Amino acid sequence: MIELDDGAVLARNDPQGFIHSVENLVDQLAEGWNLGRDLTGLPEAAGLRSILVLGVGGSGISGDVLKVVLGPSFPMVVDVCRGYDVPGWVGSDTLVFAVSYSGRTEETLEAYAHARAAGAQTVIVATGGRLVELGERDGVPIALVRNGLQPRAALGLMLMAMLGVCERLGLGDYSADVEETTALIERRAAEYGSGRPTEQNRAKQLAAHMVGQLPI
């Protein structure tokens, strides 16, 4: 079994630094939040009736979480599209977030084209790639998130960029919730982080218990 309190062993078995990404989620929250709130060239909120997130994998999950965060009382339809086309209700009254960490996701690129053809108000969240090229061509606002992470490890950046845009548009006031969530995650990172010894760390204890088993 891996010695969970040996930093060198952990690093050797985690060459892509996934543990570090998870432990630094709180930094992603602040970075993505500020990126979204500082974005310029956004559409007017007046007349918007729906929000659609285009994304696959981790990008699609960021849309799922956004839908939960906005909540059942949010006065608009909020949905996630993981395919090549967009729903028939998408139009000029729809805010579409085209989210692809790599900027090269085939489904998202195709769905972006359909959303643009339907006249949707579009915002791009990506690190670069073809999606950013298309956004620059079309004059679409682009939340350019930092590169270097595994896409599924960039959830905080992509989610918070979208939430920041929603606040910037006046679709809700989430500042207090963001502060509370950030403080909670900071505490959890200290409690469950790789630097906390196993005897004081429930996450490591659970990991050790799961060795040789298949969790379902």
C-alpha cells in the first residue's frame, strides 16, 4: 500500500499533480470568480429567459453544478447540452456558455455553431484552441482560463467564471455565498490535505480502507 504520509511517494504516484489541483481548489474559485465578474462586452440581461451550458466531461459537469448553485428558484430555464446540437428553444433570449477547457471539444464546437446560428447570446470559457479562435472571429466575450490542469481538475475555474458572469449581468448576488464556500473549502483542505497525517486525516483513512476493494 502507498505510504500516504510520504510526500515523495505521493508525488511519484501522481505525476500530473491531481492532488495539488484538488488541494488548491480554493484558489480556482477566487480566480474564476474574478475572471467572470471582470469580463467585458457581455450581453444585456434584459430579455434573457434561459441559460444553456455547452460542455462534455468536466466542462459539462461545471454546467451541472452551475444549475444546482443557481437553484430551483432561479427565474430562468438552466440546462446543459453534451451533444452536437442545441435544443429548439435556444434563441436570442438564451445565454449560452460554450465551455471547453481545451477549446477543441468536437461536440462543443458544433453546438457553438448551432447556438450562434440560433441568435443566442454567447460567452466562451476555455484556455484556447479552436473555440477561442471562433469567439475572437465572432466578437464573443471570452473568459480565458489558465492552462496546465487536467480538464476535470479545472472545475472551479470553469464553474466560477460562469457564476461571475451571472452576477455581473445582475442575475443574482452570490458574493456572500462565494465567501462562505471559500472559507469552508479552506478548512476542508487543511483537514483532508496531503500534508495532514493519516491518524488525523479521515480522507487518508478512507483511502487506506478502500485498498483492494471496488467502491460502488
